[in-house]
Amino acid sequence: MRYLVILVLFVLIILSACAQPTETAALPTPTSTPKEQADAVFAEARTRMVAEQIRARGITDPRVLAAMSKVPRHRFVPMDYLDEAYADYPLPIGYGQTISQPYIVALMTQYLALKPGEKVLEIGTGSGYQAAILAELTDQVYSVEIIEPLAERAATTLKALGYNVQIKIGDGYYGWPEYAPFDAIVVTCAPDHVPQPLIQQLKDGGRLVIPIGPPGFYQTLWLIEKKGEQVISTNLGGVRFVPMLGEH
Ligand code: SAH
């Protein structure tokens, strides 16, 4: 009788031990968190943005398309504009400044024709979005911003997302001589003439993409290439940018 009790107890212990994993496995799978759900919605919006605004308008560089598909633009726009993060227009980022329209970011980046390892300088860090796109294409990204709180916020956002971008607070008209020369320079605010320091800080074979024109109006986007002693300018069409600040 004693042996029977021990045997029954033993069997019960074994059964309960076996039952546990089954019970665990039968638990409902945890549903995704609100953050994961939001990320999925933003990812879908980003895919649509690349298809309808970028690819459909003729951007073909696969590395630029991949960068635009990857960088979470919603992390660079103010909370008030989250639902417009992937819309087809620029958005306010405070201090009278804007994050550029996605297509313009892609177009300017494509003209920079960056190869991995090349050194690129951006003038006008703003939200940091363009800098993040550049950081997807090369690990040598430098950016100058004249409005200190914008520079600080962009640095925080970029760091949180794991992007390695060197940011300087200052007047980008004068470039960043300590790190010159650059393979490419992109200017995201519009001066009314070409800043000579930027031409000087271009490498031989370097590319400068810059809007030039009177403040408050449409400007012309230029691709300026340095080839030996020659500087070749190509008109890329009309654009609208915030003016370059500072006295020049
Ligand atoms: N590339 C940015 C766009 C920012 S808008 C982005 O992806 O969000 C242009 C930026 O240029 C603004 O933040 C403005 O403060 C900055 N800016 C204007 N004049 C400048 C100057 N002289 N030097 C550096 N930055 C300047």
C-alpha cells in the first residue's frame, strides 16, 4: 500500500512537471506594444513615401532609396506634426526653420553621389534628418548649424538612433575648415551667392549641391563640381529653401 501511494505521488509529480510547458505554450502570445504598432504604421507610411514621392519622380540610386526607406523621419519632426511626418511637403521644426520635403532630400542626396567612406559636409543641420540620410551612405558626416538649440536637439536625436554625425554650432557660410577638404557639400539653406569658402573646401572631383537666390522667393538648385582648376555649375531647377542666416 505504501509503495502504491509513493508510485501515485511520483506519477502525479511527473505529470505536473510535464503539464507545465504545455500550459506555458498555451498562453496567448503577447500582443505588440503601442510603440511597435506605431513603428509598423510609420514603416508603412515610409514605404509609401518612397514609392509615390521618391521613386515615382525619378530617383533611381538604390543606396539613396534604401536610406530614405530606412531613416525614421518621424523621429525628426516635432510631436505636433507626427501624423504628417511622411507627407509630401516641408514641416516646421521651430525657430522659423523647416525639415525639407522628402523628395528634395532624396534629390540633393542623389546629386552628391556619395561613396562609402567619403567625407561630406552639410550646412544647416536643422532637425538632423538629412544628416541621418547622409550617415546611411558614409561614415564621415559633418554638419554645421547656426541655431544652437536646433543643433543640440539634432545631436540628441541622431545619437539616440545610433548615427555618428559631427555637429558644429556656427555660421556654415565659412564651412568647416578644420575637416576640409570634403568630397561633397550639401547646403540646406539658401544664400544669395555661392560661398567661396565652400568651393575652397571641396576636393578635386568634389560636388557641391546648393540652392542660390533671394530670400523669401524661389531659388535655383545648383550642382557645382570642382575639376582641377575648373568649376562646373549645372542648374537643377527651382526650389524653395529658408534663407541662409548671417552677414556675408
Ligand atoms: N537639413 C535640415 C533642413 C534644415 S532647414 C533637415 O534635414 O532638417 C535649414 C537650416 O539651416 C536651419 O536649421 C537653419 O537654422 C540653418 N541655417 C541657416 N543659416 C545658416 C548658416 N549660416 N549656417 C548654418 N546653418 C544655417
